[in-house]
Amino acid sequence: MSNIEQTLSIIKPDAVERNLIEDIKKIFTENNLSIKESKKIHISKDEAADFYKVHQSKPFYNDLCLYLSSGPIVVMILEGKNAIKENRKLMGATDPKDAENNTIRKLYGISIDKNSVHGSDSLENAKKEIEFFFKS
């Protein structure tokens, strides 16, 4: 049985601002993740707060919400074999300084906050996050 999954990927404001959308999409497609849906949107701070609810108790929560709502983002549904794990591998560590070479965050991340991309961390969260941005 092939393990085809879907995961949510977000190209964050810092990467959109630097015109990295196509470069980042190319990394996904060259690594066997197909982009099922993609749209460029600008969310409000309230929507960002709702999206990042899971981090509500963390000290960086408010900054995270402000940042995600600070400019346009690109939300995508990626699909492929073990898409969640593959996407996380392609993204690299949260802090670009710790990310492996040729990962998206190593290539494009500016800081631990402005790390260019978000990806779902589990099947359960992928379903929730996809539903959040792509309500049918």
C-alpha cells in the first residue's frame, strides 16, 4: 500500500516578499511532492491567532501571529508519498542556523521567526490545517 498523504505548506511573508515562491515550489516538485492547490492570501491577525492556536501558551505566540499576518502568504496542499515527513525534511530545522544544507530554511530562512516556510507536523494537524485554508 502506498502511503500517499497530503500536507499543508505555507510560504511565509518573508519569502513572499523576496519573490521566492517559484524557487520554493520548485524544491517541492523536484522532490516528488505535487502541489494540489495553491493560493496567495493575506490573513488577519485574528485568523493567524486561530491558525496557531496550538501555540497559544508559548511565549512567541503573539509575535508568530503578528508575523504570519504581516504580509501575503502562499498556502498549498502538497501531496505525495509520506508527504508530511518529506515536507519537513525539505524544510529543515526551525532555526535556519541549525538546518541542514540545501533545505528551504537553510537556503532562504532569515531567522528562527522568519524561516520562510511552515509545514504540518502530523497527519492530524495536516487535516486541520488544510481544512483551515481550503474549506470546501
